[in-house]
Amino acid sequence: MKYLVYTLVFVFALSLNSCASRVVVKQPASVTVVKKLPRHYKVVRVKGKRYYFFNGKHYQKTRRGYVVVRV
């Protein structure tokens, strides 16, 4: 009986500890969203992802429009 109580206490104590850690991702301070790209943009692929290039900036398509990103 004593062994069972010690085992239950040990299992309960282990269940209070978690191996998972919380990851917090910091959002950028400001995001530039463009509704429509200029006429003379170029489509480029970087590591298999599609980006739109114009005037020295890369854009990525989102639901709200196009977002300026760093590649």
C-alpha cells in the first residue's frame, strides 16, 4: 500500500512538469501593404517561393494585397 501511494505521488508530480515551451514571435513594427503591383514588376523565385520584384523591393502576395518582404 505504501509503495502505491509513493508511486501515485511520483506520477502526479511528473504530470505537473511540461516539456513544451512557449515560443513568442515578435511581429514587425510596420507592414507596408500594396493593393496592386506596378505594371513593370518581375516575378522571381527564391528557394522555391514566388516573389514580385519592383524598384529594388520584393513583394509577397497575401489575402490583403502585396507585402514588402526581405529576401
